[in-house]
Amino acid sequence: MPVVTLFRHPCQHEQHTSVIAGKIGQALSFNGTNSYINVGTGPSSVETVAFWFNPNSTTQSILALNGSANITTSSGVLTATNFTSPTLYVDSTATSSVSTGWHFIVVTTATPINAVL
């Protein structure tokens, strides 16, 4: 499996995931069905998750932190499931509305989440 580095943390990107040109530098492309990144043992106390996102659809599963805390979009509405009182930012604006094209997503929570699987 190819290794990529995310914020100085080496990660395995599994089959059906490829490195492409991104908004800034390089990005990972996912096939939408069975591609993912395995970060191994994640942090045990996460309060903020931030990432660039370039969806080709307004309904997608984006991120699973620990098997129960998830970030998804459905019909253009960004949702953070199993985050305590999440605040969602899309392109530096507190909103849950997201369209296709590049966006910088930030999700914060009042209670830390254990991101270890």
C-alpha cells in the first residue's frame, strides 16, 4: 500500500485511492465506494477536524473518526454525527450548506472525541 503523509503522520492509502493535484499542492482522490485512508491509531482527544473537500456530489460520506463519529453531506447539508454540539464552518462561514467544488471544512465540538478505532 502506498504511504502518504498527513500533517507529519504517515498513513496508508488503500487501493482505489490515488494522489492527484489538489487545491494547494497534492490531494487524494477517492472512488466513492471502497477507498479510504488508514491512519492507524488516531488521537484520543479530538475537538477540531479540518480538511479541504472537493465533492462531485452533494451527498457523500466524508470522514469516519472512530466508527461512530462521522462527517457526511446529504443534499448539500453538512452533518457531524455523534459530535457534541458541533459547530460547522464551510469556507470560514458558520454554515452547514455545501455545494460541489473546493471547500475548506472545519468541525469543532465542545466535548473531545476519541478518534481511536
